[in-house]
Amino acid sequence: MGSLRWGILGTGGIAHAQTADLLANGFTVTAVGSRSQASADRFAAEFGIPTAHASYEALAQDDRVDVIYVSTPHPLHAPNALLALDAGKHVLVEKPFALNAREADAVVGRAAEKGLVVLEAMWTRFLPHMNRIRDIVRSGGIGEVRTLISDHTQLLSDDPLGRLRNPLLGGGALLDLGIYPVSFAWDVFGAPSKVFASGTMTQTGVDRQTAMILDYPEGAQAVLLTALDEPGPNRSTVIGTRGRIDIDSVWYTPTSFTVFDAAGAPTEHYSSDVVGRGMQFQAWELERLVAEGAGPNDVLPPAQSIRIMETLDEVRRQLGLSYPAES
């Protein structure tokens, strides 16, 4: 059970998912902030939250809040995280951590200056099945890992004015969906030595589909695909010299996986047993870091969140993809 008092900044769909998992797992949510009182009131009433603020600034200044979950659209992640940090609040900020590495570096630097914890809400990293996969890979259970194949492909709204297709809101497949396989590749292999990307753009000027190959110094490769207009398998496979791990759909949510040896025989099967969507695990990690004085975080350290943004920046450079709101 959590011990900190949480504030929710933003009232969109992902805020609903995070708040539901917080409350279902014993965390304390004391306030919500929105751009309007009506939206904040509706959200507070839905979840039984005591205080509803009509602005993000009011939420940040609330003395009854210890940590703020930032769930606004991508261009607001960095400004809202800085707002919370400047008010003395720890921050869990939705992925992608920012619009680019420069913004991410500013957020991490501010947290360090203030002595506060900041954590990217890449919830997949903290799920139990991912912890087990990490153990298998690091222990050499499938030999030397050579290849990661991963997709995040969904059939989403084609509304040209919607968030996903709006460059003003950081739209496109890459930042919304592609961040998952890119972050997974970083988890398995670390920093790539080369990045190759090819994409197809929407009429609104964001990527609808992007394919990526990440090369690594010892010859490993990650082969990644993301798209917002096609219902793909959403599976991942980690391949080593002595076996592989097949992660079932949907790989980035609580799911199952099977380990196979070099002959193709199954050697382990894992099934998740998680309350809710699984977003409580990243909240537990943030509370652990606060309790231990921002102690070691080897699952997703802030420095890595910056480097992941650098990879995304390079993909965007190759696609010719820019956002008007980025600083």
C-alpha cells in the first residue's frame, strides 16, 4: 500500500486508468487538477477524490499533495513536470518523457536540483512478467541475446483533428505507440550504435507507420514496428543463441510468455496475475524511491529516459518529423 498523497494532473483516458489502479491497490489520491472546474469535479466525483482544482497550478500548490502524476498531452509533459517540481512535488510523468531529449534533460536536471524524484511512467518496465524476462536475459537463460522483434500497432481514430493525428499535440505513431518497443529495446540491449528508420506520414503531417532497426556494438539488432491505423499482433520475441522468449499479445500489458530452448522445446511458461491494468507497479517504484531518498533505480533511471528520447529524436530526424510546440 502506498504512503504518499497523490495528485492527478489531467483528466483524460490515461489519467482514469492510472487513478483506478492507484485506488484499487491502496494508494491515497487526494486531489485532481484540470483546465476547468467542471472537468476536475467530474473526475473527482467518479473516483471519490476529496479536492478538485480548476488549474494545474492550483494542484501543484496544494500542500495536501506529495507526488503528481502528469497525464496531459505530449507537448505539456515537460512544462507540467517542471511546474510540479518547482512546487516541491515528486513527479511521475507519462511517456514519452517529453517531446525531445532537450526537454527531458531539463526535467531531470530540475528534479536533481530540487532533490525530488522524477520517474517516467513507462508502466510496462515495472510489470511482473517484464521483471522475470529481465532476469532470464541477464542470467544467460537463452544465451547471448542477438535479436528483439517487437511491434505496437493499433487501429485508432482517423479523426484529423484528434490528438493522435495532430502535430500540435505531438501526434503520430512514434511517440504514442512506438515508445513502447523502443523502450523495450533499450531495456534489453542498452544504447544503440546506429538507428535506421523509415515511415509513412498522414495528411496532417505525423507518422502513421514507422519501422525501425536499432544496431548494437556487438552485432545485435532490434527490429521494431509501430502504426496507428492497423490492428497488428502486438507481440515481442527475444532471441538468443540458446533459445528465445515469445511474449504473448498484448506484450506490453500484463500477459504471458513462453521460453523455448534451441531445439524449440518449451522450458518455462509464465502467466501474469495482476490487479487492474498494472499501472500500480510504477507508482510503487516511485514511492520506494522517495522512501529510500531517491536511491538506486536500475529499471528505468531518469538518465535512460533522456537517452531514449535521443533515440526517438534520431528516428524523427530521419522521418523529417517535427512538432511546433517543442522547445
